Amino acid sequence: MYEERWSVQADALGVKSIHPSGESTMLPWDKIRGIVIQTNDSGPVGADVWWFAAGDDGSVAFPMGATGEKDALAFFQSLPGFNNKELIKAMQSTTEATFLLWENPATDKPDKSA
């Protein structure tokens, strides 16, 4: 399965994804603004659920079913404010949608009054 050829690690340092080609992407927590899931309608043929640790300097992405995903999810769920209700909504989605599961309270938010 394509998704299992991806690898992901989430720990106190940050989130790291390894593409099947061997290329890796890592973001430390102080650079991560949030954790989101994006769904699409490509399943069951394509990867229809993608995780993103999104930051200002890019993102770490991996598909549902990646090696290490269960451990990454357990780590994400330990983060204060992780939204399991949005996770459930994402798992029920069969269309193109984005679900915000967690926002990093430690990152600077842009001033919306400006």
C-alpha cells in the first residue's frame, strides 16, 4: 500500500515525515502553527486523507496509513486543546475539506486589528 511506504514521527522535538523516495521534512514545535487534516474524494483508489503539521516555513505532510501514524496520532491527542470532535468529522468526510485539529498556543498570531 502506498500510504505505508510513508513514515512519520511526532515527539517533543516536532513532526517529521519521510516520503517513500527517502526525502524527509521536519518542523519543530515552535515553527508549527497547527495540525490539520485535509480530505478529498480520491479514495479508495488514492490517498484521500492527509495530515499536515502546518507552519509559516512550510508543512510536514503524510497520508493516513503512514507507518508511525498511530503513534503520531497518540502524541497529537496529548497536546492541550487537540480537537477530537474535528478528527471524527474528518474521518467521516468523503469530499474535499480541511479540518483544524490543533492550534499551537505558543506561536505568535498575526494582529487581526491591523
